[in-house]
Amino acid sequence: MAIVLLAPVVPQMMQAFADVPAHEYWVPMIVTVPSLCVALLCPFAGILADCFGRRTLLLIALAVYAVVGVAPVFLHTLPEILVSRVGVGVAEALIYVVSTTMIGDYYGGAARDRWLAGQTAFASMSALLFFNIGGFLGEGGWRAPFWVYLSALAMFGLVLAYTWEPAPDDAAAQTERAVPSRSWHGFPWAMTALIAAITVYGSVFFYTVQIQASSGLVALGLTSPSRIGFLTSIASIGVPLGTLLYSRIGGAQLARLLVAEFLMLAVGFALMGQTASVNGFLMGCFINQLGAGMLLPTLLVWSMSVLSFEYRGRGTGLW
């Protein structure tokens, strides 16, 4: 939601802040700065999760996310809005790390793989919804999509009602000797670094389309935010379809999966770069996102498979 909800209104924000020096740089940062915060702060979120537990942190983060997420509705200057988006990033880092870690805590083996793939698929399908909501609300002005952040309060209520603090005796940890700890002894540094490097490389290709597809459609002649949001969401169907495809072939050799996934990313970019039509551009987006949909669960499951309960939060945060 931090990214795709606002993507359709980026052109409107460009116009609204056209008198601000270097606005062509700062306005896209409204969309991307939460992800920068995630990249910088997730490791610290993981440390907090391992040292102090998971559930309370998740509840705090959801409440903060709602407050700072809706703040730009009431803010008027670009610096103020960017500060609020940093707040979104801080809360998002905690939400992302803790929720993923809790899946690893609650489940093990094939069940864990299914839930992690399901997490990716649900996020991808919700992105289709948020693309269209952002575009629809954007017809009433660029501020309107920010109201959707209040939905985090509903998530707060659900987490409060239906989750519990994970412990080593949960399903995934029944055979693990570990307890929450601040020790890094035995942490799989080499494997985690390898997985993280591949993840960063793949994430650049994935998020480029998420962030810049709307600008590409504008360059091809489209102007309506709702139309841009709808077409971008159609192309993004490739992500949940890719996740579904992964669930069918996820047992394949890891190296073969990675080669196939990066090949689809590359083919998609080639089509986007060479076409002069909206349809051709969207086809390139779709192929790219299909590869991304396979890549995300591949890397997430690989990362979680090397982590035990005692440092699962830190490993997830680094990933």
C-alpha cells in the first residue's frame, strides 16, 4: 500500500508541487521513501523482534502506520509530507519484519512455505486493488488516496483479536532448542548475505515497474489517473499469477528457478523499452511482473529456511 496506492497520482503531485525546486526528484520520494526506510531499518526491527517479542511491536506499528499514513491529507508543504512518509517507512519496516517472522514462528516445513507464498500472493492481489483505489480516489485530488491508510486500524483490531505472542513451542519451533536471544552465535551470515544480495538485485527490477509504470503510460499519451491505475493493475496481475506458478513448481532446483525468473524480468524490460504502444508496454509489464511474482516467494522461502527461532527476526529483517 505504501507504494501502489499513490502511483496513479504521482503525475498530479508533480503538478501540485511544480513550483518547488527539484520537485521532479522530491515528489517521487513521497512514494519511494518508505521503501528506503524499510531497507535501512528492517535489520533493527528484527533485533527488536528477537529481543522483546513480536506481537506488541506489530500492534504499535499498525497504530503508528494509520496515523502517519493519513497525515498528508492535513499537511501542506513537501518537507512535511516527506517527514510523514518517513514515519510510514518506520512503521512499515516493523510490520513487514514482525508479520513475516510470526509466520515463520507459527508454521514449519511445507506449511510454512505455503503461508509465505500466500503472504506474497495476498500482497500482490491487494496491490491490484490499491492501484484501482488510488486511481479512483485520485480523480478527486492527489490527497484523497491517503485516507486509505486508516484501514490499518482494522488490521490492528484483527491482530489484537486473533494472534498471540510466538514461543519456541509453536508449530515451527517444536524441534528447535532456541529462545528469543540477543546472541548472534551461529547466525548463518554467509548464506544470509548471498540471499540478501540476490534480493536487492531482483528488487530493483521489481519496484522499477511498480513505481514507473504510470509515468511510462503518461509518456505514451494517457492522462486519466483512474485509467492509469486500472491498466497498471491489469499488468500487475502477473505478480499473483507468478506466485501461483511458484506454488506449483516451487520444488524445482533453486538455480533453475532463479535463472528462469530473471530471464522473464529481462524480457519484460526489453519489450517495455522497444514498444511504441500502450498494449506492448503493458505486455512487457506483465511478463516482468510474472517473473517478479515467482522471484519473491523463491527468495523469501529460501531465506526463512536457514533461520531458527532465536534469530529469525534478525534474519528476516536483514532479508
